[in-house]
Amino acid sequence: MATYRIGIGSFNLKDGAVGLGTESSGLGNLKVEGTIKTTDLDVLGVSTFTRYAGFAADTINVNYKEDLSLSGEHQTTGDIVVGLNSTFTVSIGATVDVGTVPSVSIGTHFSPPTGGVEDRPEKPVEGTVRFNTDLNTLEFYNGVDWRQFTVSGASGRALIAGGENSPAGTDFKIIEYIQTSTLGNSTIFGDLTNTNMQNPAGLSNSIRGLFGGGQPTTATIDYVAIASGGTGIDFGDLSSGRARASGLASSTRGIFVGGNPGVNIIDYVEIMTTGDALDFGDLSFSGKGPSATASPTRGIITNDYSSNIDIDEITIASKGNGVSFGKDLFYGGYGGNNGASTGTRGVWMGGYASNSPQSPENKRRTTSIRGVDFASGGSAVEYGDLVSASYAVYGSSTGTKNRGFYFGGFDPAAPSSKSTNTIQFMNTQTSGNAQDFGDLCLPRYSIGSVCDSHGGLGGY
């Protein structure tokens, strides 16, 4: 085999090929055995590189109306430039290591990997991006769980639905709403499908609000488009009929927890689909009227109204049983069954101690606003007090102004009708007492509530 020295360095012409643009036995082919280094490599015809280990061209130019196919191992220290009407092909199954790229310029179209929730990689790499065909959105893996890129259509609304009334007689299917960035009374939104939907659990993302369960015992789940008014639409059913459950959510998944008669059930749904709820796991306690709130990734559930003061946590994107997070300050269920969240702090309020006589201490308990920081764990901390003593106060929150909202309630000290129409709010990021926001259209308690810009939403 001949060796040709051109300048500094050398390369070998294999199999007697002449190469270098000549037209003889080599037919214009350059066959190189070994390593080649070049400042510029211009490919002007149909060329196939079967294997070059340590190939280190500064630039590869494909400028002809033909194809360049790399089927082996190659490396370049510069750019790969593909001209108009030319094609650059990397073999199927090849691994391309781009290294650190400051920017990528794509002329026409980029298609990421696609598939449903069940098609996600078993062992994803942090930073992986894909299009989720079930949720109809781009998503990425942050090293812990899958998060969705979302364009928020949030209107800044909180919805209030269902509930109980004392004395009885209210049509409990009414849905009301408020604009969370202002102050004022609520406005009629529409109706639930179930006339007697007392004590429903509420959860939402920035688009849909879901209300599940209720009393008389039902498993019905309704959904509404928060930005528009109208009647609820059937979504599916809970795994069992129950009332006084609580709800929490990320941007894609909704979780229903606990409920009367004292169950430890955790159900989940994918918010932007429809269908029956599926088993998620179990609480460590029987949650008869628990309080729940969420960060973008973690759910916090606390209390029933017997003697339990446990706080459980769950990871929303996965499935599993509740794990001990800390302790509440005292027992008192029906306390903000849908709690408020800033995304970093969860807050619940009020409460009811069924086995304690009325006393100044018990009354103080029913005004309590308390919560935890999601990242730290531990026992609840008291932040302030409601305007008036109450239990069965349901809440929601907005991440835009760190506002938590508490709707209606049951005031045992009221002289006649014990239902209240009070709407209260507080800054969930700081400590302090609640303030008056406005009034509901009608007095009620044990209400389901959702918000389209709450602090627990995930995604970006």
C-alpha cells in the first residue's frame, strides 16, 4: 500500500484507489485507512462514510443535490453545513453527542419524540423533552417528575359549587365565581349536574375545574371550563361514593382524598381527559373531612374530625400511599377541605372538634389559619385567624397575588341560620388575619371550590 505525504502528515490510499478527483480505477473515490484531519471537507457527490474513528474535520459541507450518509463513528470539531436541496442522514439507532451547544437554528420544522403517558421512557434523563399526545402538550423531565409546558389561559377566577345550608332548602347545584384579583361579591356561573351535591371535593388546573363526590352519597365527578360559564359536564365517577372528601392537583393530575364515611382512599384522574378515577394509594389515616393542598409536585393532606392530627404527603406524579409529613396543631376536620397554596406553602383554616364542648379554646380553634412549608416537613405553624369562628370553610388560592380564599362556613354561635355567606381572603405568603372580600350569592357551608391560577399548578 502506497503512502503519500502531502504537506505535514500522511494518509494511506487503500486498495490501490487513486482518488483525489481523478477518474481511473478508483472511479473518483477517496478511500482512506486511518485518520484524516482537514480544515474543510467538501462533499460534492454521493458519499458514504462507513467508519472513521477520530474523524476531526473542522467543517463538513453538503452542497450538492445528493445525499451524505454517515453509518459509522464520526466526529467533527466544527459545523455541519447542509445546503439547500441537500440531505444529511444519520443512521437509525445512531447516538449523536452534540456536547455543549450555545444555540440551535432550525430552518423549518422540529419534531420531538411523541407518545402518551404510558409511552414515557422507563428511565428518563433529566432535560428530556417530548410531546405528550394524551395531554396535548410539550413536557420535560426535571430529574424528579414530568412537567408540562403550559400556556396559561387563566382568567383569575375562583369557583364555588354545591354545599349545605342551615336551615335546609337551598338548591345545592349552583356554581358561583369571583375574580380573585379584586374585591366584591360572587356572581352566578352555572349549575352542577347533580341537584343535591353537598360536600363535594374540588380541584383544578388553569383550564378545568372538577367537583367530585357529595352528599347524599354520590360518586359523580363534574367538570367545567373555568374561563366560561355554564352547566357542569359529566367527567366520570370516583372509585366509591362519598362526601366531605378533599381535592388537590398539579397542572395535569387531580387527586381526591378521604371522605365520609371515614375512608383512607386516594383516587386520581388526568384533568384534561375524562373517565373514572383510578386507585392512587391510601392515606395513613381515615380522612373524614380532611384538608388538602398542593405544591406543583407534592400533595399535603391533614386531619379528620375525631382525634387525628397527622399530616400525610404524596408525590402527585407517581402513585403510592401517604407518608408521614408532620402534625397539625390540633384535630379539627372540615377545616378548609380545599386548602390554599402559594406553591411553596400550604395553608388550611378553621375546623371542628366534634368531641369537645364549646369553650373559648374550642372557638379559637375554629378561627385558626395554619399551614406548612412543602419543602421542609414538620408540624403546622399558625399564621393568623379567620374573621369569624367557622368550620366547613372551603378554600382555594391564586399564585398571582398569593391570595387564599375561604368561602362560607357554619357558625354554631349564629342565632338563626347558621350558614354564612362570607368570603374571606389572606396573603398566604405572610402571617396575618383574614380580611373580608365580599359575599356569596347565598349562605352555605361544605362547598367545593377551585381556582384557575392556584399556587399548586405545575408546568410553565
